[in-house]
Amino acid sequence: MIDEKIQNYAEKFTSAESEILQQLRAKTFGERSDKNMLSGFYQGRLLAMFSKMLKPKRILEIGTYMGYSALCLAEGLADGGKIITLDINEETNRIAKEFWAQTSFQDRIEAILGEADEVIPKLDEQFDLVFIDADKPNYSKYFELVFPKLRIGGLIIADNVLWSGDVLNAENGEDVNESTRALHEYNIKINSDPRVSNILLAVRDGLMVSRKEFD
């Protein structure tokens, strides 16, 4: 949604990703038809920057896919910190673990296979950072499930909240599909929740960043 020349310029003046991230991104874009699910270089660098600024002890990621964003988020972990990442796809999870094994973060990333709405209530953790990038109709449910486990001052970052611009159709009252409607409703929900402060970043497909102000 941003002019390609401007996007290229922005990426040119952004710190490089690691070699292993380059390899994982190349594999994804070279082999997979669902490659658009990958966070990608620019968004990955932004996630890494958020993590480095926050220095989280515990990160929860909902939606592992190829493990690219988990590696980006892991870059900012505090000493002794870990990231728990949830997914339901055994194939991509296996690939993710193969790449994690080539990094120093291997023992700091815990992958759990299972439905997120069943796994999250069982997690006895307090999180500093949550990244939601999974099935769109359940974004609001995931937010409510993780919110009690998020420390005050912690962040919940939700991906794809602009949905290629289709959320404008939902706002205009047009007939839209379930995912578009759910993402628009999520944006409304966050913007009207007094417990958080928020900013919707027009990066890639949209990132809603919410900071927990109080319970």
C-alpha cells in the first residue's frame, strides 16, 4: 500500500537481518504458495526493534508459520527470557525448528502445537509482549484471553489489521468476508478499550500496537 520506491528506500536504510533470516525468507518465497503469510524483512526488523526496546522476559506469539517472526522477536529477549509460539501446522513447525536450531535462540523458543484458544488459558506465564498473527476471525478472542496474562506496560501487536485495505469496505458498510469484518471489528474494539493506548501502523498489511495501561 506504500509506493514501491519509497518502500525500497526505507528498506535500504534499515539495519540488515541475520543470515539465517535471509535463508529462511528465501526458502519461504522460493518454495511456498502461502509466502504472503511471512512477516518479511521490513516488518521483521520492526518487530525486532520493538522487542529490543522492551527487553521482554516472556513473549507469546500466536501463529508461528515458518518461525521467521519468532526469531525476530527473540532478538530482544532479556537474559533468561523465552518466547512461546503457538501454531497448528506440523509441517511449517518442523521447518521453523530446523532453522531455529541453527541459531543461539534454539533453547529460548518453545513451540506448542494446538488450538490457541485451548492452549492460552493453560499458560501460567506473565507476558511482556504478545504478537497475534493467526486466524483473523479469532483476533478479538485471543486479545481477551491474553490480556489478563499481559503485564501493565506490555504490548499486544496484531498483524494484518488493514487486510490489503479491505477494512475500508467494512467501515463503509459494504458486504465483506468474515476475516475482513473481524479485523475491522478488532480495530474498533482496540480503539474503544480504555485499558489500552494504541496506534495502528500502516506498515506492510497493518500492525495494531496496543499498550496495556491498567487491568
